[in-house]
Amino acid sequence: MTETIDSERRDSAVAPAEHLRRSMAAVRLSFTWLGVRKTLSPQQRDQAADSFGAEGKFLSAGKKLLDTSHPAFKAVTAVKGRAAAFWKGISLPYPEPGLRLLRQSDIGPFDQRMEQFRAELAEAVAKLDEHYDELRAAARERLGDLYCAADYPTTLVGLFAIEHEFPAVDPPDYLRRLQPELYRQEADRVRARFQEAVRLAEQAFTEELAKLVDHLSERLQGDVDGKPKVFRDSAVTNLTEFFARFQSLSVGSDEQLEELVARARDVMQGIAPQQLREDQSTRQQVARQISAVQASLDQLMVDRPRRNLIRRPR
């Protein structure tokens, strides 16, 4: 009887993993980015150490080449942030650094959006380059004797890039013919990684939902100086966006999590931020219901380590 139960548990963990392997593609997003910090030369480091009566070899020091708080530089950095956020928002984690899992049906839209980000980046870099002389002049003034013209390229165009690729994660088929045993080992390793990907997805969704619910609950309860706490629209809209992403990406591997997401969605159904600010009875009702979801989430997160031990493949 015990063996049957253990077998069912392993099957329930493998099925979502196999679904991920068949329906998802691994995607890597990478950035080429201008470095704006540089380590001081040994001579400069020794000179800096002397001012503190220290030995240069025990001192680590660097200089900032450009002012990254300049609006034109911040615009370039913002494109990078939006691209990374889009990549993470449309995909699931994978237990290999730099890789995430994207639905195969989303490959086309993802590729198009990355092309848009590349165009936005090129435009932002071109505008930054227009301010490059100004930025170098400011650096020369601020760095003093530490300024070195050789640290600065002639132009910033071409020094920033966004790239993506879809690397294969399954073992190559030729390995099956040439080294069957090695192929089997690699196939086992890939299956284990996708089982881990399922666990990582569950964990990421649970933690994100808990964070969003905790924030909304905290904003709805209590008051400040006798007035209800003020909260931004994002306290509600972020939850709505989470529900849509969960529906799109969930692999259906955790019934408890599915139930809690459904409960939270029901609580927030038809609720607008302004309604929570103006209607006290609605505010209290939502606060009470979302607190119940919050308590269940807290319990799920306590129980999850034990569940992971049960489901972890042997």
C-alpha cells in the first residue's frame, strides 16, 4: 500500500514536469552593457592608501566613469529594466542560471517584443550619445587626476545590446545513437530539472501571491490619524495582473495554490481601487475576506517544506 502511495506521489510530480518539457521552450535573455566603473591602477590605489596611512595591497578602490543619474543614461537603463521584467513576467523559472521557460505559443510575440525593446534601446543610446561630451566633461571635473581619456570610447553607439536565444535543454539525439547510456543519464538529468522547475514555479507563484495579498491586507486594515490608510491603485491592479499571469502559466501542479488563487480572485472580482477608498463597508468586507486568504497562504508556506520533501524525486 505504501509503495502504491509513493508511486502516485511521484507520478503527480512527473506529469506537470512532462507537460512543461513538451509545451515550453527555454529562453535566455542577455545584455551587452557599457561598464561605468573601473578599478584604480596600482599607482592610484597606493596614492589613495597613503592618505589613510594604509598599504595599497590591502585597499580596494574604483572610480565611476559616467554619471548614471543623468536623465539620458537613466532612459537607457530603463529599457533594460523593462525588457528583463517582460522576460520574467511571461515565463517560468528554470533551475539553470540565465534560463527561463516560455510557452512555445508565446515565442513569436516574445521575439517581436524583444525587437521593439532593441529599437527602443537604440533610440535611447543615440540620445545618450548626444550628451556624451557633456558627461565626459563632467567626469573630467569630478575625477580630477583620476580622469583618463583612454577610459572613454569615442562613441556609445554599439556598446549596449539586448539579445535572446532559445537553447536546447534536451540531450542531443545523436547521443542516443553514439552513447545510449550517457543519453539515458542526460535524459534523467533533464527530467529532474523540469521537476525542479515545477517546484520553483509553485514557490514563485505562492510567494508573489502572498506578497500582494499581505500588502493589500495591510493597506485595508487600521487607519492613520483616524483616517483609513491610503493605498495606490497598484495594490489592486497588481493582483489582477497576477491572476491573468497565473491562469496563463500555471501548470496545475498544486491544488491548494489553485484554490487560494481562485478565492483571492473571487474576493477581488469587480472591485475597483476607488471603491475601496470611498466605500467603507466594501473596504471592511474585502479586508475580512482577503485576511482569510492571507491566513491560508501563511499555512501553505509553512507546510510547503514538508510537501517538497515528499514530492522530491528520489
